[in-house]
Amino acid sequence: VKYVYFFGADKTEGGGQLRNLLGGKGANLAEMTAIGLPVPAGFTLTTELCTEFYRNDRRYPDGVREEVAENLRSLEMAMDKRFGDPANPLLLSVRSGSRVSMPGMMDTVLNLGLNDTTVQGLIDQSNDARFAYDSYRRFIQMYANVVLGMDGEVLEHILENMKETRGVDLDTELTADDLKQLVTLFKTKVKDTLGHDFPDDPEEQLWGAINAVFGSWMNPRAVTYRKLNSIPADWGTAVNVQAMVFGNMGNDCATGVAFTRNPSTGENYFFGEFLLNAQGEDVVAGIRTPQPIDKGSSDGQLPSLEEVMPECYQQLLDIRDLLEKHYRDMQDIEFTIENHKLYMLQTRGGKRTASAAVKIAVDMEKEGLIDKKEAVLRVAPEQLDQLLHPSLDPNACKEIIATGLPASPGAASGEIVFSAEDAENAAKLGLKVILVRIETSPEDIHGMNAAQGILTARGGMTSHAAVVARGMGKCCVAGCGSIKVDYKAQQFTTASGDVFKKGDVITLDGSTGEVMKGSVDTVQPSLTGDFGKLMEWVDQYRRLRVRTNADTPNDAAVARDFGAEGIGLCRTEHMFFEGDRIMAVREMILSEDVEGRKQALAKILPMQKGDFLGLFREMKGLPVTIRLLDPPLHEFLPHTDKELEELADVMKVPAKTLKHKVEYLHEFNPMLGHRGCRLGVTYPEIYDMQVQAIMEAACELIAEEGYEIVPEIMIPLVGHVAELKLLRARAIRTADEVISRYAAEVKYLIGTMIELPRAALTADEIACEAEFFSFGTNDLTQTTFGLSRDDAGKFLPSYVQREILPNDPFVTLDQDGVGQLVRIGCEKGRKSRPDIKLGICGEHGGDPSSVIFCHNAGLNYVSCSPYRVPIARLAAAHAAL
Ligand code: ADP
Ligand code: MG
Ligand code: MG
């Protein structure tokens, strides 16, 4: 087996297609080399080697050392330098890189191969002792932290002290002697801390770094990130060993990062930052304020690369074009300039916000880089969620306390916390928080995930906080330098001297960078423009229809704006709680006899009819499925003595009698109790009233408006065909009576929910009595797992965390179990009634992977909450493409 792949001008063994084997970084380094871009040569140890390494108890297979040595020789030839050579040393960078980019999973070690001998060679070669010792001290810092596992703060502290004693602010102001002295101080500290010398042997350094990269695959940060992003542990990481180029050799050198388009808004201009005389992570870590690449995007404070190094800028601009044409996607690149010579160090598909994703997809179609299908596939359904939520009301009054960089758009309000732990704990209590940090690091990911928004005092648009927040779709304001964060006092101070403490509420606007006092009003998003265009394409490709779950005309209107093509579930019980209707409902439930119930129902009838009129009107002839009363009656019972007494008054019965009745209606396991069609069987007058209200509303509207309305009457919780047979006959009688009374011509359908395993298993029988099925996957999940949704909160999260279950089955459909029942239900239903309409109305109707399942199972439609309608539409298109 080949475990090492070389890349260099004369020989490149890998390429973009080997992403799984070489990791994203390695594959792209090879690809860039192959298309002629200036990439320092190097070689990649494969992800397969990582997997072997763990399979063999952290040992390498035979022959790997020889393979690495051979590639190192090729590299020495390519660079005309020798690793460990006292006169002409080759220095290396050792970089991790898995299949998908994992920000901050593993830190890179730069300048590897330096020791007290080789540093002399570097001085002689470069004629620059300051540069050589700067590289050396950086190497020790990185190696001690990443490979030897020392706390990074320890050496950083020594560096800070040195700057203080020399009276300088920036490390670029330290002299060669200062840096040389630092090297000695660092080495002593390493020995004191770890009890052994810093390794001088380049060979030992190299293998130490390789081991550390492979080892980092299992470190807790990486494990957390993988879990959050569902990345399998057996993918492994690759290791890239590459010749160093130097951005820290003086002011004709630089290092930078850039996106080929703006990753926040998607605008088509070169978006990036660089630092002169700097190396590696300096830009991202925010040790100095970076300068813009493009003159156009400069605020005029600091000169752009375009102005400082016009030739390099032009070359970079050409590379930007070439990369976008080659990869047909927006790229995130890293580069270094050594003595005016440009080197490319990385390219990858750039992370972007939802609105940027939409704009870039639509623009690239226009530019001819991709076709419409590709454009649709470029936007992840889940990501749309970001676009569908409110942003700050431009007319709201707001008190701006500071302004930072608009690092990741959206609006968020919450209480201030200063640590990831506090953010996580507060979120567990259901509190909304804003995580405020001087800067964030990969250790903070769990806290960023828990917070509504992130505010940092330091760091640019490409800082850790900005990149991670954009990936998460979280609002972030970064580099807000005017606030002084004091972790100890748990507070920050604004430029005007106002103090904000932990627990105070602030609002962030990630689109403008503004930080505001208190919580600020928001407005609904606009769904036109690029978004509208993309959704047009989406609708061309999908087969699955998308309906919404809506109980009120208002919900229905929102959903129609989002593109809903009907109502898949109207829960009539919600109407029973409206205003003071509950009194009449309680009267009905607690009546002694049929007559009493009918009297109470007569009060409810006109209100229900009004509800249905509103819904039908809003849906203008689109299909509307109305579910007859479903929940156990006890949910409607009076809770307090006061409510009970009021009711007794209205009903003119003693409170005591009512109390008995309430106690009698109490159920031990109401979800499996007297609910759904069982109510229809024992209290038929309830369903009679509802069917009457539905049909009267339909008849009146048809006469009035002239469009067709075909109400779909849905009977819940059927387990046996006999229940449905009985209730259907009765509903038909009622409906036909209304129709003939109005002398109208109205069609209607009667169908059922499939939400009990027995119903799915006998769907062929049930279909004889049902013109449509709607899979109620919330209850079906409950009844298949024997898992109470209302009680699962106590143990289900730990099931997911310990990977006993892959997902929360109430969020993502359990395709193997519950999904099997859905498939059986579809198959058997269609067998008895080939034209039966099939839909799903559980929460799963808006979950992208479940939508794809529904497409494959051959359902006609999914129904989901209004805000998830566009997500379901896009997922349905992905399923069809
Ligand atoms: P990450 O995966 O965190 O982006 P990288 O492996 O890209 O880590 O390394 C981080 C930075 O280190 C790069 O952006 C670049 O500035 C610097 N770097 C990496 N390899 C080299 C190299 N061969 N020469 C000079 N700088 C390098
Ligand atoms: Mg890094
Ligand atoms: Mg990188």
C-alpha cells in the first residue's frame, strides 16, 4: 500500500479527486500544483495511514518510515536544500487536513528542522539573523504547545514579558538579540516544565509532529466538532509535510487569507486580509490589525495589498479567477509572500452564510460557471433556516454602545456571559445568551453553539470566531476593539465608560457590526430577489408537494408566502382554546347527557365555522386537511378551583358535582387513553358538529367566491378499520345533509392518520375506508418506540449523546423502524386504493433528511410548520436531483 503522495513542480502524485485519501488540504495542494500554481513542494501522509495507526494501537505499518524518508529526499532535491543540514537547511511545515475542513482541529507546526546548528545556516542563507531567530522562537512555541502538550500561555507569557522589558508593543519590534534570548528562555522553560530537553534532532522533531497530527484526531476538541457536524470518526486525518516559505523576512514579505467573494453577503469582490512581515496564524489570531487585500474594500486607514505590492496583488487576482473557474465555487485561500514572490498555501470551498450561499449560487449560474441544478444543490436546506428568521427592525429605536466587524449576519439578543461554560449552562436553563470573549478559540465551540450570538473584542473577518459563527449560521460581531473585556470582573466597558455586566441584555447585528443595549425589535425577512429566483428553480425540480401545518388564517398566510401548497394538518383543538371558547368546550365535556353536550356544541359550531371560513379563504382553493378533535378531553378540563366554580355557575350545577366529573375524567396515560377517534366513537356529536362546521363553511364560500374547495376531513388515531368505517359513515351522512341543505355541489374527502403501528400494518384494510392517509409520525414514533414524547426529555438526550440512538427520533425520522412502518403503510394503502393520497404531517415534514426519505417512499406531499416550508421545498428538490 502506498501511504505517501508527493506534490511538486516536477512530480505530483495526488489531485483533487483523492480528497478522501489525502484530506481536503492535501488533495487541493496537489491539485493547485498540477494546474501550475506556485505551491511549495511537499508530501502527504494519507488518511488510510491514520486509520491503520489507530487500528495498530498507535503504531505505523512496516515500510512507512522508509517511504517518508524517500519522499523527504525528493523534497530536498526539489528545494535544493537538506533537512538538518548545518549550512543549507530545509525547513518544514507539518499540517493536518481531514476530508472536510475542521477549523482548529489541529494546529500547524512551522519552521520545523531548526536547532542551534541549523539556525546558523538559516542566518547565512538569508543574511537576516532577526528573521532566523524569529522563526526559531516561533517553532519552539508551536512545537512545545502542539507536540509536547505544554500550555501555550506559558511561553506566550515569556514573550509578553520580553516585549514589556524592551518597551515595545509588537513582536516585529523585537531585535535579533531579543529573539535569540527568547529561544534560550523558551528552551529552559520547556526543560523545567517537562523534565526533558527540547528535541534538537530534526528527524525526531518531524516524527514528533507527525505523531501529534495523527494523535490530534482523537483529541476532545476534534471529537466535539465531529459530533456537532456528524463527521464519522473513521475518516481519519492526513498529514501534510511541506517546504517552508517565509512571510516574516521583512517588509517585502507578507502572509494572508482571502475569500474569492464576500462570505457574509456573497458579493463578488476579492475579500481578504494580510499582514506584512508575519507568519502563519498571525492574521487569524489578530496579533496586529490586518490590512485589506482590495483597495475598494479598504476603509482608508491601512493601505491595501493592491497599493503595497501591486504585482503580487495582480498575480493573486489572476489566481482568484483561475481557482473559481477551476473549482466552480467560491474559494477560501491562504497565501504567503516571500521577498515579493507569491506562494499559495491552501484553497478550499469557502464557508458562507445562507444569504451568501444563495447569492453566490444564483450569480454563478448567471456567470455560466454552474447550471441551475447545480445552483440548487449548492444551498443546504438546513442552512435556509438562517434566512427565514427575523432581522433587526430598521425603524426600531436602538442605543448603539459599540461597533465591530459584521462577521456573521443575523440579529440576536441575550444576556451577557463571558465563558463557553456559562453559555452552555445558561442555554440548558433555556436562557438566551450572548457570548462575549476577547477572542475565541476552538475550546469555545460548545459555548458558541449554545449562545444566540458571539461578540469578540479582537480578531478580523477571518478570525476563529467569524469563521465558526458563519459556519454555524450564528450572528457574530468580531473585532469590537472599543470594548474592554474584563473576565475577572465579569464585565466589559465601552469607549464611553459604560459598564455591562454578566446578565445584562445586549443585542448584536451581525450584518452591520452594531452592538446595542437591551433587546431590539425585529422584522420578517424578505423572500424576493436571489432567494425568490433560487426557489423558482427549486420548484421546477421537485416532485414532492409541500404543505403546511396551520391552525389559523395567520399561520396559513405566512406559510403561503413561504410557498406552501396547501394545509396538511389543521389541528382543530387549538381552536378550542381561543378566547373564551374554552368555557363552552368545558361545558360540553362536563355535560351529564347528550342533550347537554349538544347545547354546548351549538355554541361552538358558529365559531368553528368561522375558523374554517378563514382558513379556506386564505388558502383560495388549495387543499386543506382538517383533523377532527384529537387530544384527550382532560386537556380541556378546568385546572383551578376558581375555574371550576366559574364553570359551575354558568352550567348551574354544584361545584362538587363538577369536581367529581373532573376526577372521573382523569387519565393515567392520556396519550394512549380516551382520545382521537375514540372520542368520536363515544361522543359522536362532537365530530358531527365539526363536520357540519367544515361543510357549511365550504358550501358558503363556494357560493360566494366561486373557487373550488375540496375539504379533506381527517379522522385521527385509528387502529382498526372498524373504527373508521363507523365514523366515516356518520361523517358522510352529516356532510351530505349539509350539501343538500345548501343545494351546493361540493366534493370532499374522508381520510385518516396513520399513527399507530396497527394502522400501518393493516393499511390495506384501512385504505378501503380512507381516501387519503397522513402519516402522523410524531405519534407513530411515540407508539413504535413506546416512548412518551412528553417524558423523553429526561433520558433521550443522554441516548443521543452516548450514541445509543443516532438522532432524536422526534426530530429526524427513524428510517429503519418507524420508516419501515411508513413504507408498509404506503405499499398496502396503494394496493387497495391505487389513487390514495399520501402525506406526512409530523415535525419530520420539515427535516431535510426525512423529506428525502418521504420522496423515496413515494409520498405525495409533506406538511411542516410554516417557517420550514422553504427548507422542505429545497430538500424535496435535492431529493429529486
Ligand atoms: P489550518 O488548517 O488551521 O488552516 P494550516 O495547515 O493551513 O492550518 O496552517 C496555518 C498557516 O500556517 C497557514 O495559513 C500558513 O500561513 C502557515 N503555513 C502552513 N504551511 C506553510 C508553509 N509551507 N510555509 C509557510 N507558511 C505555512
Ligand atoms: Mg489552525
Ligand atoms: Mg489553513
